[in-house]
Amino acid sequence: MIFITAKFRVKPEDADRWPEITRSFTSATRAEPGCLWFDWSRSLDDPHEYVLVEAFADGEAGGAHVQSDHFKTAQQELPPHLAETPRIVNFSVPGTDWSELGELAVR
């Protein structure tokens, strides 16, 4: 799978509205056949930063995502709400789901 984590620094005046601003992009991405997950979280340390954790089944699914109409729309609509260019970590890993964190196993 392609596993991606990205950090988005949102302009202070848009930070509380970011979930709404990204709602249609998020919904459309989650509906893609190759999307495994697409989850936003807000930083506990910086109220203007959101972290996106996303995964796609393979490179083909990731490629389809960046070629989609909703991705192209997001490229136009999201940057005006950002304080800086998002930062990203992107890599391929085996599997199609999360692994258990054995060191903190719940018994």
C-alpha cells in the first residue's frame, strides 16, 4: 500500500472551519475504490495544524487519486486557506491495513 502522512498549517482564521472546508474533498477521496483510509486529526500542540493520514491500495490507486477531478479541485480551493505548503511523508509498505502495536497489547 501507499502510506501518506501530511501536515497542513491552516491560516488561523480558517483553522476551526478546516473540516468543513475539506469535507467534499475528504468524502470524494474516501469513496475512491483504491482508498484504504483518509483521516484528519488536529494537532494537540498547534491548533492551526491538521495531520492527514491516508493510504491507497497501491501506486495505481494513488495515481488515480492525484488525477481525480476532486483532487484537481482541491489544488485550487485549499491553498488560499493554508499558511504554508503542506509537508508530506509518502512511502510504500506491505499490507493493506494497520498492524497491532504489540508493545501496548490490550489483554
